[in-house]
Amino acid sequence: MDMDMVWLRDLIIIITGVIEILLLIIVGILAMVVVHRIKKVSKSVEKISDSVQEVVTSVKATTDNVASMSSFARSEMAEPLNVTADLLQGVLKGLNAVLGFFKKKDKKKTK
């Protein structure tokens, strides 16, 4: 009877050892798979980050171009147009004043 208990104890120890070894192998394989996937995700994040940086740089360059074009339009186009419009407006007001002066005389003569 004593021999059967020893044999059963040894069998349980062997089975437990085999199960533990299998579990360690499975956990090791899972850890390797997780590390491999994390590396892939890390590379993807790095590529996305580079792409986003390129887009940000492009957007900054575009806004700089728009700002310089706006400044050019304001200084080279809008200001001369304003001066020309002011000059034309002054000439028209002068003509209206002269014409108004003659119209007033015409109205007084007809009365």
C-alpha cells in the first residue's frame, strides 16, 4: 500500500512538472508573439508620425505662401487701387461741383 502511494505521488509530480513545462512554453510563445506585434505597431506608429509631420510641414508652407500672397496683394494691388479709386472719386466730386455750379445758374436764369 505504501508503495502505491509513493508511485502515485511520483506520478502526480511528473504530470505537474510536464504541465508546468507546457504552460511555460505556451507563455513564452505568447510573449514572443506579443513582442513581435508591439514592434509592428511601433513601426506603424512611427510611419504615421512621419506622415503627419510631413503634412504639418506642408500646411505650414502653404500658410506661409498664402500669407505672402495676401501681403503682396495688399501692398502691390489693393493700395494702388485705393489710390486710383480715391483719385477718381475726387475727380467725380469736382466735376459734380462744377456741373452743379452751372446747373444752379441755369435754374436761376430760367426763373
